Amino acid sequence: MLDLDDTTITTAVLDAIADTADPRLREIMSAVVRHAHDLVREVGLREEEWAAAVDFLTRTGQLCSPRRQEFILLSDVLGITMLVDALQNRRTFGGSENSVLGPFFREDRPEFASGADLAPDRSGIRLQVRGQVVNHRGVPVAGARVDVWHSDADGHYDSDIPGIEGSAMRGLLVTDVDGVFTFRSVAPGAYPIPGDGTVGELMRGLERPLMRPAHIHVRIVADGFAPVTTMLFRDDDPHLDADPVFGTKKSLLARFVPTVDDEGEFERVEHRFVLEPVTTDSGEGDGRR
Ligand SMILES: [Fe+2]
């Protein structure tokens, strides 16, 4: 029989899963046990603290629904989402870097012709965006499918704005022979991550801000290339230094250039997106995706 104490229990648990047939499951669960036991030892976790942690995770699960995913938000604010992405999606040919997908992407978005206005009825600073999609050698990628979605000037996505039928500030565009897509909209504003759940509780306890810097989400899919899920961040946003989900990167900063033409004032954004070829374990590249 087992006769364990705090010096022998970790080895006993590892022994109990050592014969797991699935090698990846064995590897991951062994690491979970080692790190979790180390955590308990390191901080001298008390019974009431473990009970509080179980209660926190229980309530986090209870908040989840088809419209809300508090666990993904928890992963985001702990930096796990971006760490997994960084390890899984290394760019070896200078390709555009990823950022978090976030909770506001929708499959039921309309497709637009290049140059369309995605937010004709929204108020705010008018915006013109021109993107070019190229491969790692700088050759334009025609026919790439480009999803864009962003908030309005007040930081609200269409799904959170009462009275919007269908969608706004989102759409699917396809690049032309020069790899170019363009659209018009309104300039997005900064917004807070949801603060009314367990993650908000945690963030207040840690005295961390909830505000995300203003950004435009972009997802690019093209045959033969690794998909890119990323964002363009307004480069003068005051929240860039403390993005609560750690999604900012220097390469994803974009200048919103104040411009005037016959129709009045607007802001202009240009960005070049670089796609990397799909790699396999036996093909070129690092074989990690
Ligand atoms: Fe967003």
C-alpha cells in the first residue's frame, strides 16, 4: 500500500501515470503534476487558498456560454494564449506576426468589394485602410481572403451595439492582382476587456488595467501559406504599454495618418502583410506548424 508524505507524494503521482499509453498525454500530465506540486510547495499553499482557487475556477466555468468564454480570457490575461502562439507559429522568413484572435470574430460576416465602406452609419473619425499581402520574397499574393473587424470609436463591436442589424465594422475582402485590399470605416477606439466576471476580479486584485489599445483585427488565409491572425495597433495609443492580453508587438504598430481630401478629414492606415509558405516536418522551414 501507499504510505506517503509531502516528500514522496509527487513521485507517487508521477508513477501512477507513468504507464499512460498516449505518450503526449503522459508528457503533459507529468509536467502538470510536477509544476503544480512545486507551486504548492513554493508558496506553502493553505487550505483556504486552495478552496478559494477551486471556487474561482468553478465560477469561471459557470460564466462560460456560447456568447462568452471566461477561460479564454483568463488564458489571455495570464499570457498563455500568446505564449502558445509564439511557440507554435514561429516566423522564419520575416512573416507578419500573430496576435490574439479575441472573442469578436464572426463567421457570418459579409463579403465586400475592395474600397467598400464597412461602417457607413457609424459616427467617428473616418478611416481608410490599404493593406498589401505579399509572400516572404515580396511577391504580391492575389486572391488572399482577408477578414477585418474592429470596434467603433467608443470601443464597441457591432454585436454589443443595440440596433445594429447584421454587422458593421467587419467584413471579408479578397486581395487583387497586386495583393492589395482596401476598405473604409471609422477609426477604432480603445476598450476594456470584460471586467464583470472572475477575470475582472483577478485583474482588480492584481491592480492591472483592463484597457486594450485601439486596434484593427486582421485574419489572412491564402492557399499554400500559413494563416495569419493578427492586429494592427494604433501607434499613439496610451494603452500600448499595458495591453492586458499581451497582444502588442512592435511589428504590428500602425500610424493613423490624419489626411484631408475633397470629402473632408479622415485617417489613413497602410500596412504590408507578409505570408510564409506552409511548412511540413519534412519540408523547408522549422517544421513547427
Ligand atoms: Fe479587439
